[in-house]
Amino acid sequence: MLHSTDQLAILRAMLTWDDMIYISDPALDFELNLKIDSLCKIIPQDDLSEEEKEYLIKSRSYALNNLGNLYTHKGKYHQAISYFQQSLAIDQEKGYQLSIANAYNNMALVYKKQGKYAKAIELQTKGLKIREAINYQQGIAHSLHNIGSIYKAQGDYSTATNYFKRSLIIEKELNNQEGIASSYNVIGEMFKQQEQLDSAQLYISRGLEIRKSIGDKEGISNSLLDLGNLEFKQEKYGQALAYYQESLEQLNGLEVPSNKANCLHNMALVYQARGAYSQALKLAVHAFGLAESVGQLELVSDIAKTLSSLYKEQGNTRLALQYYERHIQSRDSLESERNKREVIRQAYKYEYEKQASADSIKNAEAKKLTDAQLTAQKAQLEKEETQRYALFWGLGLLALFGGVMYNRFRLTKQQRDIIEEQKNLVEDQKIEVEEAHNQLSVKNQEILDSIVYAKRIQTAILPPIRLVKEYLQNSFIYYQPKDVVAGDFYWMETVGKIVYFAAADCTGHGVPGAMVSVICVNGLNRAVREFELRDPAKILDKTRELVIKEFEKSEEEVKDGMDISLCALNLKNNELHWSGANNPLWIVRLGSDEIEEIKANKQPIGQFDLAKSFTSHVVQLNQGDTLYIFSDGFPDQFGGEKGKKYKSGKFKRTLVELSKQDISTQKQLLKNEFEDWKGENEQLDDVCIIGVKI
């Protein structure tokens, strides 16, 4: 059997470090660190010197910390925490302050990944205090960066940016290229969140250059991902996809499942935006599996939401609902409101204790100065004791000075007690205000969740874009509600070779408009399905009758209803039957520079004093012709240099110009035109425009 000193020599050969590193190299081998841990536990310590025993203890703590980091990178958070806690127990017993701070930091990183922000901020603050006490600048920079990341995760981008910039200053002083690159990247991301896209591009690109120069593959991947997000935000989907693919390639050979899930999810979002739902679904399912395997709740929530919308687009309502519920479940598990309150409390506590410590040091220094003055006075009096007159005067002055100082210290103590009481009062009031705010926030969140759920219901009654494209292949729908739910809606039904489609505008917008829209959609569906009506005018007559009957059940008179433009297109011979309530049909013939308008009946679907039967029009469409039906949200929008309405005439000229473009391009150009015109003005109403090219 090997002697303990021989075993220690083997250990020294296996383990080398300069000092305890902040975060171990993720590539360190599991087997090596497990061997180090095992060897440290079995080496007898009887024959070892105190220095060798110390080395043995440090070695085991180091190996346990490495194992924790390796499990963190693999996304196995439970095992990671277990190893960090073992390492921390050793460090606390021996009083290794730097190692204790590192363990706090590493555990905090894991808790943040799990969405446990309150626990993460508590441990980060503990680690920061220790690092400041021992003046470990590199560690202070990392702590500031990580605290900023917690604020970022909770959407407080201003506070997060402040922490990141403080970290960057230290990293530059230390010339730590990896830290500088990381700070540049995340500050760029903060600029992106605040819509300062040029600044975001500049900072992220700086970080990418540094990461390339030091060969940091995981860092390069993160920078490319953020550049892709910038392009995606500007709807430059081709460039975004190229960045995401390059980012994913950088992760080859690295065991970082959460990073890969992020890349795949973003690629899925690009394909979804392009309407390639099958490709998007395949990528999103893969991303969800990776995110779920590591238990990263925030990512699981985001991907589940994407999967819900993708399944809805494909008409799979069962899976759409299942993944939406998983999104809500994961989001709620983050306990964001409680976490946010704890983050604020911990930050306030940290700043207060830091100031209190500074005040204590200042008072101690003042006391030292006073003691030195008294000692010097006493020495001077002893030296001049033969000069009785001077002595009496000196003693008198000393008594007077002492009285003044005593009175001053008494007043200072009273002031300090008052300040302390005021600070406690302020902190109590701050907590009360935060509690009231949080209660209000919870109530607001409940209301918002209800409205979001209502949107889910409303969205379910809209025809999936996939179905629209199946029958109207050369078409677009530009649908932009003013609020979460809308009064505008689009509708479609098919009977044999006839496809019925409409753009409708119900009274109001938001929740009231959405409630009316549900009744109106039900009326249209019944008119076609239950009453088997085929003529658009007859369909509108029956829908009006059904809507009025629904509202007649109320004890109060309800005059709500809708304006609508309803088409029935024969896909075999391109013959169009059309009828409208207040909203017209516009047609741009191939090669024409004018709108051909068919006017609607000047009456709504609903109560109307001079109601009459709706009129049906028959129009023969030819190949290359384009028809448009719409609500009044676009032409009624205020904007432009003079803040005026867009108006119908300008809207006509815009559609004539757009009709010369490819149909898929028209939607994006319309959206750009609307946003440019609206500018900083509030959107006044829902927008719904349908374009179909024959």
C-alpha cells in the first residue's frame, strides 16, 4: 500500500492551479475530478505536515467546485448544487473566504438558470460582500455582471445596464479580454431591449471581435445569436437565420444543451415568420426537449409558447392548448413578482449595510483623531507642570474642550439614532409601498392573464393562415389589433368550389369589441352552415337577424353590431359574388392605375332604423386582378408630419401602387407604410386588410 506522502505526490501530479479560479474550465474531465475527490478522502493524514493537510483540504474543495461547474454546463442543476454545497461546507469550516465567495457565485448562477431569482440575488450579494472585503477585483466584476443578469432577466434593463457598465470598468482595468467581451455583449443586448439598435450592433460586434481573438467558441456563439436577434427584430429574416446557423455551428463538440436550445428556438421563430410551419415545428420540438432536459424554466416557457402558436397555425387545437398551458405553468413557476420584491429588498439591504459600514469606519477614525489630540495635550501639560498658571488655563481649556466634545458626541449619537430610526421608517414604508404595488401588480396581472386567455379564445375562432393559404394561395391578411383582443376579425368558410371570406369591423375595440365579434362570427357560421345560405346578401340578412336576436335578450337596448365586406369567390371560373355592410370592395384590374369600387349598403349588421335587405353584386375577375376588403382602421389612423388622418384617397393610391408587387410583399409594405405613418402616435383602431390576387 502506498504511503500517504506518495499518495499526496500522485495528487499533486493530478491537480494544478495557481489560485482558486473564478469558474473552472468546462472542459475539465469528470473522471479526473472524481479521482481527486476520492483520493483526498482516503489519504491518511497522520503522517502529513500541517501544510500538506491544508493542501489536501484545498484540493478536495477545488475538485468538488469543478464538478459543480461541469454539471452546471451539462444542465444537471440538482447535482451541481450538491457539489457546490459540499465545497462550501469545507470552505466555511476552514474560513477560505475567496472560495466561499466563489461557491456562492456558482450556486447563484444555477438558481438563476432555474428562475429562482430571489435565491440567486441573495447568494450573489453574499459573494460580492466577501469579494469587496478582500478587495478581489476580478470577483467583484463577475458579481456585478451576474447581479446585472438577474435584473435583466426580470426586465429591469436600466438597472441591469448600470451593473454591467460597473463590471466593464473593472474588467478594462484588469485587461480581462473575456470579461470585457461578455460585458460588451450584454450591454449591447440592453440597448436592443431599449430600441437603440445602432448602439446594440456596435457593442455586440465589439464583443464578437474579442471573442474571436481569444478563441472562445461558446462566447462567439452567444454573440452571433444576439446579432441574429437584432436582424430578426428588424424583420431581416435571411440575415437572422444565417447568424443563428453560424451560432449553432460554434457549439459543435460542446455540451451546452441550453445554448443549443436557444439557437434552435430562434431558428424556429424565423421559419414561423416566413410561414414555413413544418420546419419551424421540427426545430421548436427539438429545442423544447433540450430546454426541458436541463430544467431551464424561462426557456421552456418561451418555447412552449412558440409551439402553441405553431400547432394552432396547423389547426391542431389540442396540442396548441397543451403547450400554452405548459407555457403558463412554467412562467408562473418563475414566481416573478415574489422574486422581484426579494431582489429589490436584497439590493436595498446591501447598499444600506455598505453605507452603515462606511459610517462606522468614519466614526472610528474620528475617535482615533480625538484620542491622539487628548494624548498630545496631556503630554504638553506634564512637560509644563512648573507653569502653574498655564496648567490651570490648560486644564480649563481641556475641560471646556472635553465638554464641547462630549456634547458634540451626544448630539451626534442622537442624530445617528434619529437617522437610524428614519432609515428604518423609510425601509418599512418602502416595503409597504412595494407590497401595495405588488398587490396591485398581481391584480393587474390577473386581469391581463384573463384578457390573454380571451385572446386565445378569439384567436381560436379565426381561420388558421394555413387554411386560408390552402384555398386562397395568392393572398395576404394584414391583421393588427389595437389591443390584446380586437373588434376586427377575418372569417372564411368553404362550400365545394366556393370560398367565402370576409373582413369585419365590430363596434369598438379591445374587450367590448372582441365580445361583439364572437356573436357576429357565430351569426355568419350559422347562416352558412345551419341555414345553408349561399348568396352573400342573404348571408348578411340572416346574420343581422341572428345578431339582433342575441342582443334582444338584454334588458337594455343594445345597438352594437358590425360593418363587413363579404366575398364568395368561385375558384373554378373566378366569378365573385359580393355584398357589404358599410365597407366596400376595391378591385385593381391588371395594368390599371385606378381603383374599381363597389359600394356597400349604408347600414350595419345590427339595429338600424331604416334597415333594408342587403344587395348582392356579381363581378367577373380575370387573372392578374387584385381585390381588397378591409376595415377602417388603416385610413382613419392619425400620423404623418401634420398628425392628420391617412384618409381613403391616399389609401387607394397606396393599394394601386402595391398591386404591382408580389402579393406576399404587399403585406410587409402595407405594414411598413402604416408604422411609418403612425410614427409615435397611438394606434387608434384595429386594422384588418385582406388582399387576393387572381
